Amino acid sequence: MTVTIGSHVIGGGRPVYVIGEIGLNHNGDVDIAKRLIDVAAKAGANAVKFQKRTPEIATPPHMRATPRETPWGTMTYLEYRHRVEFDRDQYIEIGDHATMLGLDWFASPWDVPSVDFLEDLNVVAHKVASASLTDIELLEALRATGKPVILSTGMSTIAQIDRALEVLGTDRTVLMHATSTYPMEPEEANLKTIATLRDRYAGIPVGYSGHERGLQISLAAVALGAVAVERHITLDRTMWGSDQAASLEPTGLEHLVRDIRVIETALGDGVKRVFDGELAPMAKLRRVPA
């Protein structure tokens, strides 16, 4: 089965769909967001993704009054959530910027009003963050949009994934294997889960959403059959913000996309054959003809 997002078809042997996860790495600054979109386009990514919250709903009650040190001074966690959210006009500006550069753009809505907000902007798809996989009300709202949904499976059990798919359906869902630690260490990657998910949910495209340092694990995921790869991106990993350290800088994203395309070519079609380039070495080195 394949799922179409924008002009891209995911699964079915099509090129890997590469998503640059901007998330909150823009720190509430439209200019930084647009520069990150530029980075994704220059690297050859297919899409950029943001996060959309209604702070009063999406912020857990026990966290709202917690003090947080920020570049703008000490504020409550709820005040911080407001500080880094984009409004409608800002989303139109960054969304248009992505579209003009040929990128799909969408976001992870963390609550039902955020689904409505993004639908009003006519996003091409929705992303479910791992933390939201058990939010049935949110999943029902996403199903009702009729849009493709990318579902990350970090911090989730098989039973929870089963339940989420009962709600979302399987006809336009892409699963993403993920481990929700930031940054993730290699021993927690568990990449063989990609095959586990593919076997259990036959027909649903399975990709990989990574939070590790470096490129090796994401590239291994492609070699194991991931049909989409999502990585956080940043202008500089030393910038303020909880996701920056587990993000790829511009050169890292360029190398990721480059190497994914090499791996796709190298995987071939699985048909054993003698290549033209082997004929001269065969004539020179094979002593006993077939």
C-alpha cells in the first residue's frame, strides 16, 4: 500500500520521503523558521514539519506553573509555551515560504483545536507525535479530516499502536518507528522493530523518526526498508532549546539526504544478475567457464 502526501507517494518502492522536523527549534522566531525551511530545501528534503499547540490544553496541569529559564527571562512553562507558538499569519508566512521552495509542510497538532487551526491552513497531512498516540479524541479528529496521517510510535506498546490504528484506520496512515529519548543512544534504537511493524501491519508504510546524534542509525533504517525518515533540524546544535542537541545542522541534513539516495540506488531490485561491469573481470579472472 502507498500513501500520497502532497505530490509524493510514500511506500511501494518509491523514494524515501525525508522530513525536516523544525518543531520548536525556531524558538518562536519566523526568520529562524524560514532559514530552517531554506536548509531543508537546499538539502533536498521533501517536507518540513512544525508543532502546533493550544497551550492551555496541551500543557499538562502539573507543568503550567513550573518556572522555566528561557532566553527571554524566567517565566512559567505555560508562558513559555505561548512565547514559542506561531499565530495564523505567521503560519501562513512560513507555510507559503515552504510551498514556494517546493516543500510539503505540516505539523503535529497536540490538541483538537490545533487540528482545526491547521485544517484552516489546508495542510497536506498531519503528524501524530509519539506523546499523542494514546489521545483518542485527537486521533478521531485527525481521522475526520480525511488527510494522510503520519503516526510516530515512540513510548508506545503494540497494544497502544493497535488501538491508535483502530481509530485512524490504515488506508492513509504511515507508521514511524521511533524511540522517544533525546538524544537517543544506539542501544535504544531497536531498528529491527521496523520489520516487526511492517509484518504486523501488512500494507501500512513504515518509516523512521530519529532523535540520535549523527547519521548512521537513520541510514541503517533506510537499508532496513524505512520508507520515510524524519530528523530534527537546527541552524546550530548549541542554540537554546530542548531539541537542539538531537538535531542535524545544515551540513548533516545535506549528507543524510545524499546518503539516503545512494542507499536507495544500491539496494537494487533483488534480482541476481551479472552486471556489464563484471564482464571484463570475468573474462580476465574466471579460469573455468560455466
